[in-house]
Amino acid sequence: MIKTFHLVSLGCPKNLVDSEVVYGLLEKAGWHGVDHPETARVLLINTCGFIQPAVEESIEEILELAQLKSEDPDKRLVVIGCLVQRYREKLQSELAEVDLFVGTEGVPDVPALLDALIDSRLDERLAVPAPFLMNASLPRRLSTPFFRAWLKITEGCDNRCSYCMIPTIRGRLRSRSEEDLIAEAVALQAAGVRELSLVAQDLTAFGRDHYGESRLENLVKKLLDETAIDWIRLMYLYPSTLSPGLLDLVAGNPRIVPYLDIPLQHVSTRILQAMNRRYGREDILDMLAEVRRRIPGVALRTTLLLGFPGETEDDVDLVEGFLGDAELDHVGIFAYENEEGSPAEHLDGQVDDAEKEERVQRIAAVQSGISERKLRRFVGHIEPVLIEGISRETDLLLEGRTRYQAPDIDGCVLINEGETRPGEIVEVEITEAQTYDLVGRIIKPLDNLS
């Protein structure tokens, strides 16, 4: 019998990389991935357990797959990833439909575990192996378009923010070697990747576990020297550990896109201290001024959590005023989730859910106007755009992204004139700015930026 599996991946890009490695390992072991769960022998879901909405989404997806399993007694249901790592005992008792649970560190063991499962050789329903750190020798089946990929440079985190369960779920910081990451980047380039986005829980922490200091700048230099990848993007940069050298490196190399993702989480010094973030409001203002001084025209993205315990209307006013002054390009605004087991779980001053949502909506409305104004600066300009393909809105338009728009999280460029192929970088004249998207027409193909 052909060994078939259907893989569902939930959560962040870092989780998606794990799923891609699992897929590649299964293919190497003789398994065949299928697009439709109805035709699969094994239903496999890589879960997210970071915040409560993600937990709920994971449970809903598990139950949907369990329904398919109930209709076919030969199917097996396997749940892997963060949800298992966080709630392993509870899941075993409450989800009898699941045949096997595998924690975050079990990525390399999945093929052998599935073989044992279908051969009825498993003694336990739970596998939580020793810590695992991926490397370039592992097969990886990209789920993104062929021309872009995520490069996960570390695992785990040492920051211990009071609202966050990542250190509990993923463990302490573990950095991959520079040589291993270069090897993977070279392989991705050979496969056609033109945009490489570096991701981690904290990108600037890269190398600190080995050297006592960040080696991110050194890694990026090596990526520039040893690959010809057109666009290198830096995601998840901790605000207080951005080095002047890294900023100058971005400013001086057109292959590093002028876009920095710097999660702030809040701007009230009092709230930031309660979050166990290592900076305050004045530090943020100084950092942003330094970034813009060193990288003129840089696009800045951040995330904000509203409704943290003890947050007052004055704190929300601070956020609103900050956004008006800072004029950031992209802001993800989320309601604080009181996570079971986090240090913040029992803090005084818990904010009512309805109040959290009102604050989120208020700040989102402020930022939407700012985002639209920021996009207007592109109208009349010609920008290099990486073509994604046919628009998700209509097959009458093409869709792409400028250097100032990250994949999957920011807006896009809708192209209503000209022809090209996915994966091409072309010159586009921007003719219109919407709230989050741009509109333009293709002028001509653009040569490599290197």
C-alpha cells in the first residue's frame, strides 16, 4: 500500500519551516504527500499553541480531521508541534481520536513514528524527544512559491517576556552555525529563491548562546558575500539590541531590503517593565530616530499588544500619540491574551475582553489612516516589485510586492498593466495608493540588484 499523508501547517513562519522539513523527511522516507485529506492514510497537523486563539484554531482543525478519520477506520491522525509541547497531558486525555502526539522537538523522528504507527508497533501515544535544531542537510519541501523562502536561524528564546510561553514551549536559545545557514541559503538560491526572509524568535540574539554577543551582522555579511539572492529581509528584531553596524549594513547594501520588523509590543514604560521588555518609551524614540538617520526611507513594521494587565486609558493614549508621531509603515495590533502558565497570568488589573477589543479597534483605526498616508509617497515613483502571480482578488490583475512589503503579513502591489511571470523582479510605476495596497503598471524587467 502507498504510504500517503496530508499535512496541515498552522502558526508562524518558523512553524512553517518545521512543516517543510517534516514534509521533506517523509518524502525521503518513501511517503507521498497528497493535497486532499480524503485520500491520505495519515492526517498530520503541525499546530500552534502560542496564544489562545491559535490554540482554539488548532483544536478546531484537529476535530475536523478527526471527523474524516471517523469515516475511514484505516486513517490515522497525528498531531505535532507547539500545542503538543504545551498541553501534552491534557491532549492525551481529551482527544482520544488522535493516534499520536509529537512535540516540537520530534521533527526528525516523524517518518519512523508514522511507520511504526501504521504497522501497529507504537507503545505510546506521546513522543516528546530531546531538543532538536534543524540543519541544512535535512530535506525541506518548500510550501512557499519557489522564489521566496524563510530561513530560520535560531530555535527557542531567552528573553522571558512575562506574557510569552515560547521559552516554555520551544526552550532556550539555540543558534545554528553560520556555515550551516550559508549552506542552506546557497541551496535555496539554487532552487530559484530570490527573496530570503530571516526569522527567529529574536533575530538579534543569533549567536549569543555561542559567543556571548550577537553574530547577526556577521551572518548577513556572509549571506551577501556567498550568495547572489536578490532580496534579504530581516524579521523579528529586538528593539534594544539593534547595532549601528547592522543598520549601516542594511543602508549600504541594496540586496538587504530597507525594511525592518521590530516588535515593540507597547510604548508605555510602565507596561513595558511589567512585560519584562528591556527598554522604555524614550529608548524606543531614540532607536527609531537612529534607524531613520542611518537608513533614510526605511519601512518599519511593529506589533502592539493592547489590554495588558494594568493598562489604563492613559497608556492607550500614549500608544495613539506615539503612532501619530512615529508614523510607522506597518503595525500589527492585537489584544493581549492571558496565557495559562505565563508570569503575567495572575497580575493585577486584568482588562475586560470587551475593553481590550475596543482599544484594539481604536488604535487600528488610527494606524489605518497613517498607513494610507505613508503609501501615498510611492505614487508617481518607479519601484522594483517581486511578482507573486495572479491577484488573490481577481484574475484580471497581477500581484507583487515592493521591498517595503513583507510576504504574507503586509499589503501588496496590484498590477493592472503589463505582463510578466511569477518570481520576476520588474519595474513598476505606482499609480495609486489604497489603505494597505498599492496599484501600478509594469514599466520593464529589472536586472539583479547585486
